[in-house]
Amino acid sequence: MSEYALSDPPTDGVTAVRFGPTGDSLAVTSWDAALRLYDVASADVVVRLPQPAPLLDVDFVDAGSVLSGATDGGLRLHGLETGVERVLGWHASGVRCVRFCGAVGAGVSGSWDRSLKLWDVRTAEACVGTYAQPDKVFALCVGAPGAPPPPAPLVVVATAARHVHLLDLRRPSEPLQRRESALKCQTRAVAQMPGGLGYALGSVEGRVAVEYVDPSAEAQARKYAFKCHRTVVDGVGTAFPVNAICYHPRHGTFATGGCDGHVNVWDGANKKRLCQLPRKPTSVAALAFSADGSRLAVAASYTYEMGERERAPDAVYVRTVAEAEVKPKAKRGDS
């Protein structure tokens, strides 16, 4: 079976899916104020931790612990085996994004309070830095799990008003680069290429931009943007938000998930779509590849892009990835 749904899915709005280091477990957060950990092989919930507020994001610190960010502004460290939970600290508003960067051994959180914070999860005084951002943080990324590490521990921060900041986590007080998104509408998702040479941004207007970190004219000449997640609805061409982007850790291709219910896999280097997975009954809200690239988690969950309406129940799927779906095709004439 190449794809299956996990049992006992969240009951309200899936916000994030993240594989554990070995790919055998999957953490899921949602608006129903619970953190769930699934055993991927059995598709069953093995840990369910009720929370005081809806959760917006999650990431693994190691196989036994995860970080979560909540609408109440709390950043929490959860012991998955012990059930012990510790509030590391607070933002003044909801924590939209959470990532753990193994290269510096620190958690990174981005908030609607227009700040980025760094956290040492081993200490009682966990917050080690607060850095003002130009607007509300909507998305951020560090190096993809399982991918080759970038030359520097880079975080890409995308905020409201189309700001994009590139920061070295060893010296985060001053951005390496301040950019404006190449996309005209609000950023919804961002993900780094394996090796950290660039990143992909997705927006609410059904577009993706592929950008490169190197500021040289030669590198910047390679950047581009393209339309995706578009269809004809009642005779009218409709663009759907791109909610999620994730890179395959070995092949460097990337998947996008949109409010059209589709997951597309792209060969960014050759500017081609490799495949389109069967449509889900509602929006694709979140995506994640496992660290070895053998699995893809897909959260099908309505994101209210069309307001209140009848919708399919929330579901989380795990797909065993075929090489043909994610491996770039050899160019004609290549040996």
C-alpha cells in the first residue's frame, strides 16, 4: 500500500506534520489543542498530549522530545516518553513557526509579535536571544532534515509585507541579507534546498519563487518564479494558496501542497513538474518528507480560504515515495 490514512486524526485544523529522526514516528499539531505522535508503521496514535491552546507548529529536538508553538505565545518542550512538559518561554503573541537547528543546538521560534527567538532547550533560562523582525512572522525554515548541512546555519524568515530575511544563527542579531519576496502576494510557506544554496517561497496567489542565497549577479540570474495550484472553477481560472513546501533530502526536488487539494513534486533545477499526486478531498495544509526521503506526510485539512462551508474531515496521510515521483529525470544525452 503506497499511501494510507493515520487513525484518530485531529478534529480541527491540522497545522503541522513532522517526521522523527528515524522516520518511524510523526508528530502532528492542530487547532484542537493537542499534540499527537503517531507510529508510522501501525498508523496509530501512541502519544496524545492535550494542550492549553491550539498548536501552530512542531519540530523534533531528538527522537524523544519535540518543540511546539502555540496561539497563547508559549514555546513548549515535550518529553514524548515521559510525558513531562516544560514551558521554555513566551512570545507576546502566537508562535507561528518552530524549528530545531542541530548545527547550533538551538530552537528557533517566529511569532506574530514580530520577533524571532533562540532557545537553549537544555537550560532553565532557555531564551538566549530575541531579535526584532520587520513584521509578523508567517514562515521560517532551517536546513532540511537528512539533507547535507549548509555552509552556515542559515534561517530564512518570511514575514508580512513580503519581507524575507536571511540570518546566520551564529550571529543572528544582524541579517546577512534583507530581501523582498519576488511574489506579489502574502508568503505562506518557505523551505531550504538541501545544502542551503537557496530556498523556495510559496504565496497565497498560487505561485512559487525559487531563490538563491549567493548575492552575486551570476547566482541571482538563476532565480525564477512560476504559477502552480491553479484550476478552472465554474468557468473561471482560480489560483489557490500554496500552504506547504518541503524539499526531498537526497534528490533536491520539492513538493508543494495547495488549497486545490493537490500535491505537486517539482524538479526545480530543470523547471519541470515530476508528478501530481491524486487530489485530496480538501486543502493540503502541511507536508513533510522523512529524513531519508522514503516517506511523505500529507495533511488534508481545510484552511478556510473560502470561509465557513461544508468540508471533508481532517486527515493525515503517509505515502511511501516512489523514486519516479521524486528523482529528477536524466536529460537526453546524459550517461
